[in-house]
Amino acid sequence: MPDQVRRVILFCFKRIGIMRNVKSVSLKVLVAAAIALGASGVAPAIASDGGEIKYRKAVMKAVGGHMNALVGIVKGETANKDDMKALADGMLGLAKVSQGIFPKGSDEMGGETDAKMAIWDKADDFKNVNMAFVTYAEGVVKAAASGDPKMLGAAVGALGKNACKACHDDYKKKD
């Protein structure tokens, strides 16, 4: 338990810019500093040890749900063609949310995750791949606005290839 507490406190401090380069500090020092910061009102509220990972998984599950629904429309497996625009808008919203679900320091929090360390080790490359998610999701929104399932199919395919697959190939652990 003390090691878990130490990791959470270090994560919190690093997240707010304190002790960025510190690798090892005694638990007593960390707890005292955390209490002092908390009492001063300086420390922001930070999620529990697994909270960031749980949130990230929920967002990605929603992305998968939107993608599956859009693919169902494109393939003609559902009569819900009128939902294209709402689903596309939702995908774009999730793409924007995804920009903040891999915060610096969450790699040190532990917990079950499929995220590879490359996300944080190659942060600039990951940011570019993650921004492609927004760019291609914008294309899905434009295609959905046309009402044409064939246009939507091309846009969803481009999103899957250039954003989803590009990210999963390098930044997600294989099953």
C-alpha cells in the first residue's frame, strides 16, 4: 500500500509541476508535502490511482461503439441511416476528448491497461497520431452531413486506417 500511495502522490505532484524530475522520495516526505499543499488549497483534485485508466477505457469503449454503429450504417445492416450525423458528431467529440486521456504521469499509476509505454516515451509522435483522430473524425462529420452512406463509408474507412489502426499498431498492446 505505501508504494501505491507514493506513486499516486508523485503522479499528483508531477501533474501540477512539482517535483518533475524526482524519482525517489520517502513516503513521509511525500505525505507531509501533500498535506501541506492540500491545506493550502494549491493542489488540484486528482483522480484515484486507477481513475485515469478507467476513464480512458470508458472513452475508448465509446469510440468503439460509435465506430461499430457507423460501420453498421455504411454496410446497410441497420435502417438507422438518420443517425449518421449524430454518431459522426459524437465521434468527433470523442476524438477531441481523447486528446487528454493519456496525461503525463498516468503511465506510472499502474493498473490494467493496453496502453504501451511508447505513448509517453514518444509523446510528440503519439500526439500527431492522436491529432489525426480529430482530423479524420472531422471528415466523418462532413460525409455524414451529406447523407450519403457511400461518402460516409469512405470517411469511416479513412478514419479506421489513418487514425484508429495507426494508433493501435504502435501504441496499444496486442491481445
